[in-house]
Amino acid sequence: MESLGDILKRVTLKSTYAGTDTPPAEEEPKAEECPRCGGHGWVRANVPVGHPSFGKAVPCSCQAQATQEQRVSRLQRYSNLGALTRLTFQTLDPQGRSPEPQFQRRFQEAYQAALEYAEQPLGWLVLTGAIGSGKTHLLSAIVNRCLELGVPAFYMSVPDLLDHLRSTYAPSSEVAYDQLFDHVRNAPVLALDDLGAHATTPWAQEKLNQILNHRFNRQLPTVVALSVPMSHLDEPLRARLEDKRQVTAITLGDSAVSSQPPNEMLDKMKPRMTFQNFDTRGNRADAEQQKSLESALSSARKFAESPSGWLVFTGVTGCGKTHLAVAIVNERERRGQATLFAFVPELLDRLRLTFSPQSSVTYDQYFEEVRTAPLLVLDDLGAHATTPWAEEKLYQIIVYRQETRLPTVITVRGFVEKLPEAVQSRLKDVSLVRRVQIGAPDYRDRATKASSGAVRTRP
């Protein structure tokens, strides 16, 4: 009987070549002739005359090998992996593709967890990470290893699954809806790729909920690779995937190729803007101003230890806001977390440039990366040119991150009260935001004198 994997492959090929010439048939590779039996499959028993088996034909050793290959071939056809059979643990660098040590460590942990799961698929394994971070390779490697061990495993991307389910309603469909739906629901091991990349409709959510609820309640081994942050999923799906009693979530290093251009300004600031070289004495600051610098440094260090909520620095130009924001970026990247640092005027310029026909990045791609960054730093909010379009984009970013409670650092030139009212309201949310006012003068203005007129000479 033709496997469902073969049927789906054939259906996909038909839809791909619809209206064109029939694609060339795939040629079966010719088996090499066995030197022992000459391809007959049987040999005479190698025993002395008089032995009960003398003269009898026995299976050649190549038969056992052929049986093993046939078994693996059947499992591969069942798996629906197709070309992804090349993605194994052997073809995957355990350190990933990032040159950064912190991302390599994160990927090594994910690699080891995936390998252990493949050896004994129990419970659920959820892989999260940026596009290109290696989720699909790990997921495919798990399926391939299951096949090697003789465990049937079925792979499918969620967008393709939903497309196939929709197509089963057509009168000409070669697959019945119940056949495909039950096959996915009850696969011994199910690997769902790109969850979150599908078009969100009530029907799609209903089907996914039915499949995942069925497998969750029956504790069927399931591997899921997310294409979006967990917070983007609907509540019923997220509740299942966040249940630590049955689900192990593995976060890969956020080392994917990003649509963000190289931030040369940030690269130049990082070496000189650290917690260690932040001067709480300020620029001829008085005692009260120094106290505000010490408080700001303490708040920044605590946030960098465990980013939670929002941290908003306000103060005059050059008072140390950006220094502390960059220091937080340094510390988080040292710990292996990807961050996105955006100077607000440049952020808005880059968003505008995505509308150019020459842009290699779409507006949606760039905007989504900013909006959903694991840790976002918005530097110099209020320094941008005020236009309705600019205010709308910033408001959309701020509202989304407030509602999803994503860690965010914001530096504001001057006072929050000078920002548009809609943004002010969000930054005054005491349940989420910690506001730190830095009262010290501009570090760069060495002519500035404290109100006391005292002059400090540095050692």
C-alpha cells in the first residue's frame, strides 16, 4: 500500500507542475551486485561434506543488509521528510553557525538535548529561536535518528499541513480529510515545523488545537519548531507548549542572519561604555546629582542581571543614559542573549528606506524584528522629527511590547512629559516601567560648573 508520505509527495509534485510538462520520473538507484552471490541472493552453505547443510542454499549476507535498507526506505517514505533526510546529527555542527562563543554554547546545549530526545522520544520538545538559528535542522535530525532506530516519525511544516487539510475538501483529492487528520494526530512521533508561520484563521487555529490537544492528552511524543516567539501564539496553543510537566523548551542562540544592518555606532560605543567605567562622580556634579548617577547605575546593573519589565532613563543630553543602555547590551550579550539597539531617529529612517524598490528587506520583516526583539533598547526617544507617521510607528512598537511585557530599555532626552500623550501614558505604567531620572549635567561639557562652584581634579 502506498504510504501517506508518498501520496503527499505526489500531490505536491502535481500541484507544482500543474499546467506544465510532466516532471521526469525519479530513477531508482541501481543496486551494486554482491560479489559473494553475484546478485542471486543465495549461496551454498560453506560446510564440509557430510554436514546436514552441505549443498543447501542459504541466504547471502547481503539479504540481511537489503532488508535493513528496505526497512529504512519504508520509514523514510512514511516520514514525509523528502530532501530533509540529508539533515542529520552527523551533518550538523554541534556548535552551530555563529562565530560568537555565547551562541555556540547555547547551540551546543540544544544539540545535546535534541540528541537525547531522539534516542528516547518521550514527552514534547519545543525548539525556539530566530529564523536560520538551526531549528529545522535539529528537528529533521531527530526524525532521521528515530528512523534509524526503527521508530516511525512523521514530519510536516504547519503551513503545508493546513494547506493539505484544506485540499482534502476538493472532490479530486487523493487523500481523505480523516485519513490525513488522523495520521497526523496519531503518528508515533510527530515533528511540526514552522508553527506560527501559518495564516491565522479560526479554522486553522481550531485544527491545530485539535491535533495538539489530542497528542498532549495522550502524551504522544511531539517535536515542535516555532517560527515566532511563544508570546505570538494564541492562548490555547501557548498553554500547551508552556506546560513544563510534559514539555521541554529549548532556546537556540539568536544567531540567525538578521535584517538589521551592522550597527557601527554601537560597535564603537561598546568598548568604552561599560558598567566598570561608568563614572558616578559625574561632571562636577553635586552630591544630589551624584546620588542620581549611583541610583541609575544600580538600576541598570539589576536589569542586566535579569531583564524584566521596562527600564526608562530620562535626563539631559550627555548625562549618561546611553552609556548605561549600552552597558546593559554588553552584559546581556556576554550572557548569550541577543539584543537589538536602535537609535530612534535612525530606526525611523531605516523603516522608511524599506519602502524603496532597491531595499533588500521588507518593511514587515524589519518592523517585526524590532517589535519582537527579545531585548530592545530604544535610544534617544524624543530626538526624532515629529510626524504623524513616525509617532504611529513608535506607538505601535511601544504598545505591542507593553502588552506582551517584553523587556525594553528606553532613554528619553529631557522628560517623559514632553513626549506625545499616548506614549507618555505607556511609559507611566508603574506595573511595568521603572523610571530613573538622572539629574547630573552633561559629561561632555567640561566647562559646566556645579552650583557650588567647586572644581574637581581627577587623579
